[in-house]
Amino acid sequence: MNIAVVGTGYVGLVTGTCFADGGHNVVCVDVDAAKVKRMKNGEVPIYEPGLNHIFDRSVREQRLTFTTNLEEAFKVADVVFLCLPTPPGADGQADLSFILRVAGDLGTLFNKHNEYKVIVNKSTVPVGTADKVREAISAKTSAEFDVVSNPEFLREGAAVEDFMRPERVVVGTQSDRAAEIMTEIYEPFVRSGNPIIVMDERSSELTKYAANAMLATKITFMNEIANICERVGADVDQVRKGIGTDSRIGKRFLFAGIGYGGSCFPKDVQAIHHTAGEYGYDFKILDAVMSVNEVQKVSIVEKVKHHFGSNLSGKTFAVWGLAFKPETDDVREAPSLYITRELVALGASIKAYDPEARETFKIAAHPEALQQIEFVKDRDSALDNADALIICTEWNEFRRPGIDKFKDRLKSPIVFDGRNLFDLDDAEKAGLTYYSVGRPTVQ
């Protein structure tokens, strides 16, 4: 199958590369000429484990190419995937301007290359977007085409695995012809028997939002349980084990921490909340989810203030982890952004380390906060002469750092762990003052 992928952000590049590795011919389109040049030169512009290998192979075997020319990709494509940004506005509504602008361009191109094609919304979009894309194209052409909703369910840090071995593929279309084409495209990836679920477009669009809202709710619920644990003297890890073995609940997304971030959960929860409001429904659960998460992202700062006081002038904090989760360089809505900004506002200085996210953090962080942040080359350098360590991301290299040596590098062995990486007994044996989330403080 000949496929065009419009947009080479996180979703677009993973989608295009994986389709190419699955045997399809893929042309990726992006308006960023410098980015396209980098990809033509063999450079992968995002960090995602496993992506480099299949990218190199697909480029070498000429199944994956790149261009800034939409028409060049469109004229040879049987299917066009729209993988464009849908950032949230101030009110939480998803911005569809990028998608609808390209849809209009496709309508114009249909008049020059009048052959049936399937146009696929791969971006996460509000309910009714397929209709809007169809209208935008139809306003420019009378050519035959179908618009399909095909939401992605990719976890950053495991996106290649998720794409190559999906738990399910959701296809939103009422066209038998489009459904048959989409099934053919995805057949190489579901040979183990996982389902391709065909439904109407609106149900497909809502499925994506519902999934992320549910996961965000599960995370936030567990963070609320963690906050109760701290007040009553319980251990959230034990509670997690107690409820996670209940098959009705499951083990995943029950780890307490400093809130969710990233490119999906925050904007998708806002978007489905906004959609509910547009249709006159007050989504009270998501009101609570968003409110709790905002507080949770800076909850560790309250523990810092409890220990050191509200004036942190002259204090230096080591920060381990800037990405919103491990195995990515994505810092969108990462707790580290909020925590460092709050600490600097209280007078502190920061020594920060992350294996992959330093440059993306520099772009996203508040300029005033950056003035007080020193980026260091490794995790141990961050500890030297710092007053305490704050852990924001659960990178594997942070799990076994030799915590008995903290007292030799930190001014005092104080750790604020936002990801509950260390065993409480180990922290006590190492002589740490150890604050974590939803567990007793070790002093």
C-alpha cells in the first residue's frame, strides 16, 4: 500500500516508520524544511527506543522517504494519514486549525489528482472532527474519498512496540470500502489475533478520549489515596498491591507519584471535558481529576517547604529527571517544569540531570527559572554540594544509584522522591531523610 503521512511529530514519525517497516511504501510530509533535511540525512529528530533501528532500515530499503511537498506525497498515495498537532486552547478545546487547513489543501489536490483515496485522522481529535474534515475537503472538490478516524494508543517510551504489536486497532468508518483498505494496512501488525475494531467515526473519536481520561482518572485516584496514606500513616505501596490483584481493577496505572504529564493525558482530559460542556454535560469526575493533578505536580514542593521553610535562598537542589516519564525526551506538562519554577521562585538554585530531556526542557522551561538551573552531565554530579535531591522521573539509572553514598555527596542526606523509587528500609539503612509519596517519612 502507498501511504502518505502528513506531520512528522511524535505520532507521525512513529506511524510512518512502523508502516514502512511493515512493508508499505511511505512518504512523510512536513512543512519544516530543516527537519525534513535532517531526516533525509538519516537523523531521527525525536528520542524513542527502537525507532532508530527501523528508521534506518526503512530508509535504506527505500520504503520511507521525506518531503516538504504535500502534492508530491498525495499523488502517489492510496491513503493519507493526518498526524497533525491539536494543541489545547485556553478553554481546553482542541485546536483543529492545522488539520482543517491541510484538509482544504487536500480538497484542492483532489481536483488535480482525481482518484479515490482514504483520508485518515490519526491525530487525537474531538468528536465530530471527521465530519469537519469531510466538509473541508468537499468544499474544494467533488472527487470520491472517505474520511476515517483511526486513533493512536501509543505510550511514549514504548511506542514502537505498541504500534508493531497493538492490543487493538480502532477504525472509525461507515464505508465498507475504507474499512477493507484499513484492514489491509494493519493486517501485518495483528497476526497474533488482536482485533481490528470497526465502528462509526464519532464512537472512534470518543474512544481515544475515553481511554486517556480513564487512565488519568486511575492515576489521580491513586494519588488521592497516597495523600490519605500520608495523613493516616499507611503505605500506598501496600494498598496498591492489595487492590491491584483484584482483576476488576488491575495492576497498571496504580503507582502514586507527582501527577501525570506528557502530550496526551493533560490535553485529552481537557478536550473531552470541553466537549461535554459543549453538549451541556457537567463532567464532575474530570473536574476533580484536573484539579487534583495540578496540585499533585507541585506537592513535593510543599514537603521541601515543610523541611527547609518557605525561604529557600542559598539552597541548592539536585533534580533527577526532567522528562514527564522515562524513555522519552518529552517534557510537555512534566512535573519538573512546575517544581523547578516553584523552587526558583522561593529563592533556590537547581542542578538538573536527565539522560535525554535537557534540550527539550530548556525550550519549555520558564526563562526566569532557567537562570537558576545548572544542567550537569550525569546524575552524581548533580548531587555534589546540593542541600537535597528531588526525583521527578523514574529513569532506570535512578533506581539503583548506591543510595548509601548520598551522604558523602549531598550536604545532608535528604531525598524528596516523587516516584517512590527506593525501599523504605534501604533508605533508613543508608541514613537518609527520605520523603516519598503516600508512604511514611524516613528520618
